[in-house]
Amino acid sequence: MSENRYFLLFIDDYTRMVWVYFLRNKSNAFECFKKFKAMTELQSGHKVKSLRSDRGGEFMSNEFLTYCSEAGTQRQLTVAYSPQQNGVAERKNRTVIEMAKSMLHEKSLPYEF
């Protein structure tokens, strides 16, 4: 099995299209966002205008905040302990986890992923 322990979702607010990236460490979130941003801007011809996230450490580094500021990407940070402010992403996270567990169960594999 892969050594990735985490996943990161990017969701387009308008279309609800979802991109899933698997991460070995949460600290890889910034590099993952840069790749996602470059890919979507190249393919769509549109800029990533805003990024909504919780205040997890992986999203709050000075490097991440500076990059978004310089790129003109508005940061929308949720209030601590208020997951309902990011309800679309929270629900999609739950759906992805349920789907993964269902597939693991079907193949009689442990629920660790």
C-alpha cells in the first residue's frame, strides 16, 4: 500500500467538481495547492480567485499565506470549531471516507488507509 495517510480535496464552488490529492504528510498541502492552482488555471484559462479552508496548520504557514497574497488568491478562513462554515467540503470529506471504507469492506481489507 501507499504511504499516503491524508487526502486533500479541492472543490469548485460553482460546479462542485472535486479533485482529490493524497498526501504523505499534511505539510505537503502547500505544494499540492501550488500544483492544483497551476493545473486548473492552465486548463480552464481562469484564475483561482479564492481558497476557503479551516485554520489547520497546513494552511496557515507564512509561506502559504504570502503565496496566496502575491497570486491574488483571497483566503477565506473559517472560525475555529465551526465546520459548518465549510459545509460543502466537510460533507464531501465524509462521502470520500465512506466510499473508501465501502470499497475496503467489499475486498475484506482493514479500514486503515
